[in-house]
Amino acid sequence: MAVLRMGIIGMGNMGSDHAKKLIRGIVPEVELTAVSEMDETRLEASKAYLPESVGLFASAESLMDSGLCDAVLIATPHYDHPRLAMLAFDKGLHVLCEKPAGVYTKQVREMNEKAQDSGVVFGMMFNQRTNPIYRKMHELVHSGELGAVKRVNWIITDWYRTQAYYDSGSWRATWAGEGGGVLINQCPHNIDLLQWICGMPAQVRAFCHEGKWHHIEVEDDVTAYMEFPNGATGVFITTTGDLPGTNRFEITLEMGKLVCENNTLTLHKLSQNEREYCFTSKDGFAKPEVDVSAVPAEGDNSQHMGVIASFAKAVLNGEPLIAGGEEGIRSLELSNAMHLSSWLGETVELPIDEELYLQELNKRIAGSNRKETEAVLFDTEGSFGS
């Protein structure tokens, strides 16, 4: 069986977690052949669990030039994602990028153009797309059998983080190091799913509260109102400060409502299209019959390793990716729109003004505080953040 030789760039929480799983043979199509890490202590610590056959490099560039890899998995702080991806494209290496695609869309747009010109395989680590429940929601909404989307509500507040988490790296929760908070770190998964399932909104009005629940300079509490091209509306609420948190995703359509909560997908199916019923019923208080049922959502919820396996099969056999790399710009544009709306105190249209966003971001980078802290690695089991 053909095997893809992969190198991991960045051995922080996610990079080290991926490495430990790959050396266990969880993805037989992939052989981990090299890792790179700028932090000497962290790179030295990786020797304790990596086989001697895995090359260790102090820079991404030396890893790429080593000849040990056919592809790289980028798991560095966010600002470096596009730069490293473009460097890999230039060297003819296939690229799988951790979320988010970058921090601002202007840079990511350039990355996407370079990827298209390079001819290599480019994938995004949107591991939640492997979840059978979200895949079923995508199928039901896009099939048209439930009619058009009318309303979207997602309260996703189970991303709880302690102050110790934010203090675990000098780059974390700073405008200069990370480029944002919950929107750019934890919620790219949810924002990607929202646009993948429901489409991109046409405009956004958001309220991003910076350092509301933690001693940080970026947002840790967000409420956003969205309007979609067809007139549907939506609300997206997230925070890293709620305990216990909630994860409830509702999509109301013309023929009923989908509710995803507690790992269960429930369909409230109307006997008649609500839009038709509204204007044909002769009873002012009448409602069509509703059938409520749990929707079976079968399949392998393979998460990160499933995305890596899919990426390897795309390179080796030309099979489709779970998420193409160029798709990363969509969720990033939506999070950029939320930031920009909050910064300006007004509704913003999509596509956003990329130059204006970068100007506003640079203002915050200029005033960002560099933290002096010793890097700490946490066990990421059961978490999809980084």
C-alpha cells in the first residue's frame, strides 16, 4: 500500500497530539517522517515519544528542504498558516492546514491563489465535518426537502477555558500573537459548519466583548446577529466563560425545524409548508400537524484522524477531501465580519472590506501586550480547540 510521508510543523497542543496518534498507526496511509518546532524545549521533549526515524527540525524551512516529506501538516500559531502554506506550495509539498486558515482574509486569499497555481493537494482541518450529525444536517438542508431556511440559532458556549489556558503561551489571546480570541481559536469549527450547512450571511451585526471573563485582550464573549441573502435571520452566541456551557444548533425551515443538541438530531416535520399554510388557512390560530422524530445519523465520527486519512487518500488516489483548503476563507470572513462589526459599532456587509479590516486589526496589534510566560502543553483529549 502506498503511504504518504508527512511532516508536522508546530509541536504545540494539536501538533503533538497528531504526532502521538500517527506514530500509533491510526492512519495507515500516513507515515510521520519529520516534525519541526522553534521552541527548543518543546522539540527536545518530543524525543521522549517519537521514534528515532522521525527527523527533528528547528524550523519549518529546514523540514521542508529535508526531502523527508511529501506533505506537511501546519499546526503553528495562526498568523503563520498562510506564510508556511505558500512556502510549502513553492516547494511542491501537499498541505493540510489546521484551523483557522489565517487571521485575515486578504492573506488567505493570496494563499488560495497560490494553492490553485501550485497543483498540489490543499486541505483544511475542519474535523467537525466528519461528525455524522452535522453531515446529516447538511444533507437535509441542501436536499431542499425541508424548504428554504428561515432562521438559524446556534448557542455554542461549551468552549470553557481557564485563565491557565490563556497563560500557557505568550502568543495566546493577544492581537499580535493570535489575532483574536474565541472566534479565531475555538469557533472556526462552528462558524465553518454554520456556513457549510446554511450558507454565508449577507450582513452581520456583532458584539464582541474583550476580556470579559478572563485577563486577556481579545474577545471571550460574542453575540452576533446575521441576515442571509434569502431573508433568513440568525443568531450566533459563543463564549469561553460559561460553565456549564450549552451547544444547541437550531435551523428553522419552511417544512419544520432541525435541532442538534446533546449529540442528538431531532426533526420537527410539518405536514404542510408553513409559507403555504400561512396564507391558505382560514383559522387564525390553526397550525399544521407536526411529526417529531430523532434522525438517525450513522457513520464514523473520525474527527482529526479522519481528515488526515481523507487528505492522504486525496494525494495518493485522487479521492475527495473532507474540506478543501480554499474553503477556509469562508468561515474566516464570517469571523472577520463579526470582529469588524463590533470594532466599528455597526452592521457590515459581506464580502467585507478587507483593507479596512486589516487597518483595524493593525491598530490592535500595535497596542498588543507581549506576555512573558513559559509554554505549557495540555492534554487535548475531548477538546477540538488548540
